[in-house]
Amino acid sequence: MGPERRGVQQIRTFAGLVDGRRSRTSAGALLELSMLEMEKTRLTKEMQRADRRCAEIRKRLAEITVKQQRIHRFVEKPQDDGSGDATAAALPLHTVPVGKLKRRRLSY
Amino acid sequence: MSLAEELTVLSLEKKPDFVETPYIQGIAQRALDYSRAGYPVHFSGSAGTGKTALAMHVAALLGRQVILIHGDDEFGSSDLIGGQLGYRSSTVVDNYIHSVVKKEETVSKQWVDNRLTTACKYGFTLIYDEFTRSRPEANNVLLSVLEERLLELPSVRLGEGYLQVHPDFSAIFTSNPEEYAGVHKTQDALMDRMITLKLEHQDLETEVAITQAKSGLPGRQAKAIVAIVREFRTLGVNNGRPTIRACIMLGRIVAMRQGTVAAGDLEFRQLCHDVLNADCIKVTHEGQAAGLERLDEIIAKCCLPEPKLVPVPGESHREVQPASPRGRRRAKAGGKGGAGLHGT
């Protein structure tokens, strides 16, 4: 005996019973076609909704990354206890920002 | 984030009338050597000795962009290194759940680098003109900049509180030790960190060259003007005044008027009285003000007596035209005497 199947997918109802003979008649086939079309429409809408939600999530993730970088500057850096072999980094040297400083000529 | 990009840096260039005599070249070369060796240079001298011009000249020879600061009693540390001078507003709209909008607005003060910080950060040349006019407390920040090459910034500034001074950074200071109005004493620690070049008044050759270059007068006239001013300066009652500026004033006005530099020229004498009057106040003789009399004596001594045109023998009826338009006008006004005047 196989494992017991549980869950919504496994519930059998009377509404779920399908007469296999119905598609063999014209009316049954039309009914089946309309049901399939409706299911297709429903799934397509759901896929579009999921795409939209994915786009929202991607956008939010990008915002979170930016915010994290900004907030990281407020986080205290771990103290170096000096016991390790790691050497302290030198203070950075700055380079002149190109095209940002105003330059003026002065004759003396 | 600093707003260094809002500051202006200067590129210095010589004017065509900038004079470079051996005297000027010698001082500039010494200062340049000291500066290249990593020491701040301090030009110290009374008014009119060319401190600021020399500082600019040396800065131009160093070949870096220049940041210029003029000392002021109102200065504090923040006027040199910067402060929280602006505001930044940011808004975060949180729409994580599409039906819920969360809005967060933040307004924070903004740190703005000032001139010293910018110069230290990017390795510019700093000219701190008349730095003794700033209070010593304001200049304290320079101590670590000049010795440890480290600029200490307030903790309110975001990021590291220390700024490594750029290796190309150099500083040139000027001050006037004779000045007594609006200046402060300087801490020994600061003076100890810089090489001080004492400047005296320029030599005769330099003063004549400067007067000639700035006014456009002929050499003889420039020399006579400089002689008057130098002679008057030797009276020694007025802290080395009058200075080269008086020479330039006299020279420019004479050139503008197309006048003469002559003892007999009343306009020239009046001009000398006007320009040098302030320096005459302390000249007394037996309790009486004698400045203008002494000045007249000096003018008579230093200028040639005004030459008169001598009529050519045998052509006494022909009118002799003076060389200059002013002389011609004067000859016409003087009229009947027939003897025109011309300048030296």
C-alpha cells in the first residue's frame, strides 16, 4: 500500500467527477472547450499578475540594496584589538574630482 | 559627502608688468627650495615689501592650483576646515506591499569642506595672506597639518575623522610684524613649523623697475620718484613708509597727466604732498610740523631743476614749441615770456 495522499489536490468531490463520455458528443465537446478556454484565461491572468509582482519585488530589492549601502555608513566598524597580524590600512589619498571644482585665473 | 566641488581654485599667472630682478629671483628661488623640501614658507615684512606678490609668484612657480585665504579676526576653525553648513533632505517611499505606502522623510545637516580641507585633500598650494589677522585659536588646526601632515576633522563629519594631507600640499604664509592694528600674536608652535623669510624694502634697482613697469614712465622719471620716496623713508619715523606703493601712485598719476617730475613743477610738488602727506605727520622740527618742508627739500634734491628752453640765438622771434602737449598748453598760458617748459 502506497503512502497516504493528503492535501487539496487529492480531495475528490462530486463536482470534480467528469463524465468521460461528454466530449464524445458535440454539446459535451463545446462545454469542454469553454471550460478549457476559461482555465486558460484564468492562468494567463495569474501569470501576468505574477510577472507584475516579480517586477515589484525586483524593484524593491534594488531599493533595499541602495538603502543598505547608505545605512552601512552608520554601523560601527568592528574594533581591531591589535592582537592579530593584520596591518592597519593607511589613510586614503584623495584625487582631484575631474571637472567638478571651479577653476579661475588670477593675475598677480 | 563633502561639497568640495563648490569651492573655487585659482590658477595664477604673471602680469606682463611683473618685475623679476635678481633681488626678486633670489628670494623666490629660496622660498621655492624650502617649499619643495616640504616646509611651509612665511614671508614676513612691513607693508609694501611685496609679501603677497612674492607668495603668489612662488605659488605659481610650484605649478599647483592655489587656494587663497585672507586672515580675519572673525575666522574660526570651521572657516578653515569646514562645517555643517547645509541641509540634505531625503525621502524613502516604501511600497513593499502594493496596497500600503509608507513614506519616510529625513532632513540632516550637511558637512561642507572649506578651503584648508580642500587644499589638504587634493594637494593644492595654500596662500594664507596676513594670517596673523586670524585669532591664534583658529590657526591651531594648522599645527598638525604642517607637522604630522594630518588634518583632524570634527567627529560630526561622516566617515573618518582624519584626513591625510596630500603629499603635494604646500603652504605659504604672509604677515606684517610691524602692523599693530587688527593683528594677533602667533603661537610659537606655529612659527616653529615654518621657515620665515624677513623681507625688507626692495633694492633701488627693483623699486625703479617696478615703478617704471607699473606706471610706464621713462627710466629717469621713475628713478627720480623712487629717489624722493626712498629719501623720505630714511626719516625713519613711520615704520618704513612710504613704500613702493607711493612710488607707483606718483608714477601712474604723472604718466596719466603726462606731467613732469621736476622740482619746479607745482603740480608735481602738490601731487607729492598729497600722496606722502599721511607720512609727514610725524616729522617735526622743534615741536613744529616740518614734514612738507622736508619733503620739498627732498624733491629739490632728487629732481633736476626744471629746465627752461633757451631760445636759439638769432631766432629769438620764432616760438619754441615744447615737446609735450601739457608743456604746450602751459607755454600758451604762460604766454608772453616765450620760454616753454619741458619735463625731465
